[in-house]
Amino acid sequence: MTIPGINYFLDTIRHLRSHEEIVIYDRYSPVLSEKEEAVADFLKQEYANESLEYPGEAPAFEANSAVWAARTVYIASQLLLYREKTVSGMRECLPGFAGEQTPGTILSVDLCLRFLPAVIEKAKEISPEDELIGVLEEHLKAWHFSGVGYRLDAGALGWDIVFSDACVKQLYIDRIVMRKARTLAVLPLLRPEVMAVLGDWTDHFWKELPLNI
Amino acid sequence: MATNLSNDISWLLEIDESGVDFLGPIRHWQHLSMAAAGGMIWVRGLRSDDLGNSVLRGIPHARVLYLRGDHLYPENGLVPTKKMPPGLNWRPLSKGLPLGFPSFNHNYFGIGERLAVRLVASTVEASAVAVLLPVETLRSYAIAASAVRLRHLRWVVLGREALVIGTPMLPLPGRSFWQLGEHLLPAGYTFEFPILAETIGRRLCRQAGDRVFWSEDGSCLVLAHADVVPLSPGSIRMTVAILPAGNTTL
């Protein structure tokens, strides 16, 4: 039962963005489309704040994709506890993003989707054979900027869109270095970029990254 | 009956007037007296058992003589070397050697004195930890730079220039500074009295984490820890947006 005046979706996402945690209850509260507008406004503001820290020119905010990511994380974390749906129902609850992937959508989605690896880890703790894990990993594979550091099959990832924008590319490389995602750093495509960022200071910033692989 | 001259001898100590201070160790021998004439000082009243005393023998540049009649003979000599001048004014050693204060007081600390802090050129090698460069140079690099290179740095705006503190330093040209305690000193300079660095820092800094930024001319600026913020593209963008154009004052 959802009380009309209260926007659980917005409150949850706001709490997630400010405290990096989600409080879940043993009750499924679906996302109502009329509540999404407030979330889009909130995420737009968050994106504006965050893009101050982005290197170079940040691409424009994409509201649809940001809300899709917020909805995905919101529902996925509820499904950790609430299980009255079958596997097929679970997939319906967590559809892929319908639109096209662009540099702007990658960063907009990341506002919330960066918390998805944590949700997956939690799901794995509860049950390693959970169907939910597979569903979420598929999303993470498509939006692998949010999943840097999470163990994904690096061969199956696409880089064209990431490399098409200097800002996204820089953020991607930074994230590889900060999270010390070695499986990504040793890819022939990314390795020169990582080394360019580290410069002469490989020993200082990332001592474990060997020089000759 | 004639006097047996061999019994009538008395021992003397002779020393140049310039060496009068060497007589200090025997000043308290009460049976001695001294007289001066012609740039020489004689001490008389020595007993024969005093002659073997190591304190007496330890007096440098002193010669032991004996007086027979009016003539002075070297200690082991038979031929007189000079005559004793007549009419000498014999005084006790304690009178002849007055006490005085030494010219340098080792217990003087000069608490009331003040000292100007100066920087001097130094040849001691030290690695730089901070760089002062124009804000515009920093902005054009940092807003496009990798966060990896920025997140360990802190910065503060000083007039038209930006001071970036931290290592590894950015690959940008500027005047570099090295660190001595809480002091940021221009490269190639150090305090005239480096031992005072800690005291100066304690007097200038209000709380832990404050830094003192020094110029070559010896002027300094205390940088509060809260004013030196982490360097990031966002910090640069927001700072540059509020910087007044043509700001030149420190």
C-alpha cells in the first residue's frame, strides 16, 4: 500500500545519493510513472553538481536513462528481500534501457547504476545461484562504466561509445586506476591510456601493475 | 766573622709581565710576595720544598732563580745572570694579582634581544613539494587532467597565482618550494638559523596543519589548513568563476 503523497522512489534515490545506502522493506513498492519526474529533476541537479568535477566538457544530461538506472537499482534492491515474483516476472521488472547508448547516457546512468555492483554482491551473499544476479550482470555488461572493478568478462564489452567522448574516456581510465581494475588495465586497447595517465608515477600510484605483461 | 754566603740564598720565580695571569694557581700561597720591575715579575719567599711542587713547576714561561747577595743565579747555574734591582715594592700575591670579571659572561642569555628572521641561499638539496604558478596555467591543465594526478594535491589562490601543495607534483612550470616542518621555503633558500624553524612555526601557526609560506625577502604568510583545499576540476571551476578580474593583492 503506497500513500499517494509520499514519493518513496524519490526518497530512496535521494538517500542513496547522499548516504550511499538503501533501506529496504519486506514490501514491494512499484515505481509509478508520475513519480519519475521528480526523480529526473533531482538527478539532473545531481548531474550538474557532479559534472563540475568531470574533466573537460561534460556531455548533456539524459533524463530517461538516468531514471531508468534509478528504477533498476531501486527495484533490484527491493528484490533482494521481496520474492513473490518468478524469474520471468523478475526480468519484466528489470528491463534493459530502450534508448540508444551515448556518452551522455553513460554518465547519466552512472549516477545510480554505480551502486549496482554492491547490490549484486549482496545478492551473491544471500544466494550465489540467484537468478537476479544474472539479470543484473547483463545490465552491468551493457553499462560497464558503472561496473569497473566488478568482475566482468572483459572480452564481451564494447568500447566504441566510451572512446568517442574525451570526457567519458578520461573518467573511464581514472576509474580503472582508482579501483585498480587490473583485468581492464591490461587490455591492449586500454593499456596505453592507463599508462598515459600514470606517466612516470606508475610505482607511486599503482605499484602492483607490472610493467611487462 | 764573615758571613757564609752559601747559607744566605733565597729562591725566586721570574716571569715576564705578559705572563702574569699564569701565576693564578699559586695566588693563594700566603708566604709568597711579588714585585715588578723592568717588564719582569719576581716572586719571592719560596721554600726549598716548594721547588718540587708540580703546581709551581707547571707555571709556563716561569724560571726559578736563586738570589745570593745582590745577584740572581739560574737554578742550576753558578754564574749570575743579572742583578736584583734595588728598592722593589714587595706585595703579597693576593694584592698583586687582583681578581676581575672575565670579559665574556657564559651565563648571559640575552632574553630581551630580538632577532630578524631572514632567508639565505642554501646549497643543501631538498625535493620540492609545492609549486606557485599562474591560476590560468593551472586551470587549463587541471580541468582536463586525470583525477588520479589531482586527488592527492591541495591548492590555494594567492593573488593571481595558485600554490599547489603535494607530490607527485603536476608537470607544470612555476616557482617551486620545499618543506621544512610547517614551512614552505623557496627552493634554494633556507632560514638563516634553521634551528629556529620549529620555534618560528609554533609562534606563527594557530593550529595543527597550518603552513607558513615564505618569500625570498623573508616575508611570510600563514596558510590556514582549512583555506588550502583539495585540488579538483570542480574546485578550479568554482574558484575561477568567483575570482575578480585583475586581482593583484595578496
